[in-house]
Amino acid sequence: MSSESDCLFCKIVAGAIPSTGVFEDELVVAFRDIVPVAPTHVLIVPRRHIVDASTIERGDQPELIAMFLAAKVIARNEGIDENGYRLAFNVGDDAGNSVAHLHLHLLGGRFLAWPPG
């Protein structure tokens, strides 16, 4: 598990590591995934370090709401809001979570089969 000082996404939020940003406000930053699994694959992260969805608490509500509102704006800006998109949080190794900083995947731009795989 990473700490804030060695967290990849904290470094992206701080501007220490470049990313392809698509949205930001006072609570969240969103950028394109470097290994996309769909034509639109954006990661939405809170500026404040939260480990993952299993560690959220009541006090994290502002960041969580901001993440979902950002997803709505990004989907519209990407032109995928009408045909649909997927939002996903991965928790733990078995889910493929490789960065211990809460992040919401926004996926779209093609038909996304369900169940995935």
C-alpha cells in the first residue's frame, strides 16, 4: 500500500508527474488512463489521498459527490453521455487495483459487454 508521499496519483494531482488532464476542480482531478480499455477511459481522483472505496468514510462525501459530478461533465464533453458509459471502482489486487488512491474509471465510446471479459 502506498502512502501519500509515494502515491502515483498524488504526484499527478500535484503536477509532479505529467498526465493528459480532462477536468479539474477544487476537489478532483481527471486524466486519461495510460492503458485504456475503451476509446474513452478517464480516471477521476480526489485531490485528497483516500486509499480506496473500502476505506471511505462519511467525511469523504464531498469528494465522492464531486467524482460523480465530474464523470457526468466529462461524459458530456467526450460525447458519450447519450449512448452510455460505465463507472467503476476497483478494490484490491483481485479487482486489478494497481494504485492505492481512490479512483473512478469512466469508460465509454463503444459497446461495453456485460458481464465484462
